[in-house]
Amino acid sequence: MFLVQRDGWIAATAQAWKMYVFDIVMLGGLVCSVGVTYSFGYRNPVPWKALAWVCGLLVTSIGGLIWLSTSLRCGACKRAVGWHVVSTASANAWVRTLETMMKCPCCGDRPGEITRN
Ligand SMILES: [Zn+2]
């Protein structure tokens, strides 16, 4: 779950709603993972139900990552900031990096501030 920092770059660029969409998709993934667990937990599992939950889990997790990687963009350099952070930060740090970054990690831009190159 993302907690968008009020003074962070994501809030400053009015892209917090993209993180909330990602949160909702990940909640769907959580529901699907519970569905997978329960559908395989029955004595006589129904194969198509279990397969449907697995497909739902794959679609939500991969789709959420694609959404985050492509939708979060910098208005100044036009680069995909989400993909930049996901692909460069460590696996256990990219969420925190996105939550707390104060400026674009690609160009250093922050709306409302004059940047010098
Ligand atoms: Zn930028």
C-alpha cells in the first residue's frame, strides 16, 4: 500500500490518484491471492475456479506494475519516473522511494521550484 507523502513529488505533481489506482489494483491482487489459497484448500478443488483466481492474481500484479511503471511521469523531462524507480531501486526499497521522493529522480525537477542545470 502506498501512502502518498503530502509534500512529496507525487503529490506536488498531482499524480497521487495514480498511486491510489495502483493500491486498488493491488487490493484486487490480495483478494485473488486469498481466492487461490481457499480454492486449493478444499478437499476436492474445482480446477477452473482455482485457475480463475490464479489468472486474476497474475493480471492484477502484472497490470498494477505496468500501470505504475507507465503512468507516473515527470512533466519536465517526460520520463517514466515509475519505471525508473522500479528498475533502479532495490526490491524492498522502491515503494518507500516512490513514497518519499521530493523531486524527479531523473531530472531533479520539482514543481514550484526553479531548477538550475
Ligand atoms: Zn524529470
